[in-house]
Amino acid sequence: MGRRTTLPHPWRDLAKSAGGVLKLADALGVNYRTIENWGKGSVPQSEAVRDYVAAFAYRRGIVVQWGAPRRRCKAAA
């Protein structure tokens, strides 16, 4: 079991729905540190990343602050 990570909404909810930060990172195709940095706000996301994450969240019933997805992606399936 990994160490406990404190992430803000929606990252915390996304990680919980995916089964943890590592599984969320695998599902999004990024390193777990990237998820932590996005959650902290120390690394900004591009608009494409925001759309991808929004689609992932939308399929899991999680509302993200930056809006609903404009297109479908593999993570949303």
C-alpha cells in the first residue's frame, strides 16, 4: 500500500474513483508525481489535458471546475 496523499477536489475524487493516485496516473498515461503536481497547482495543465481529465471525470460522475468535456477520449470509455 502506498503512502497517503492529500489532493484537493477534483484530483482527490478522481484518484479515489481510479483506485489510488498510481492507478489514476496509469489511466491518464502520466507519472504519479504529475498528478500530485497538478493537484498542488505547481504545474499548470494545458487545455488538451484539461479536456482529457474532464472526460475521465465526467464518465465517473465527478464534476471538475474547468467544465465538461468537449470531446470523447479513450480514458472516458
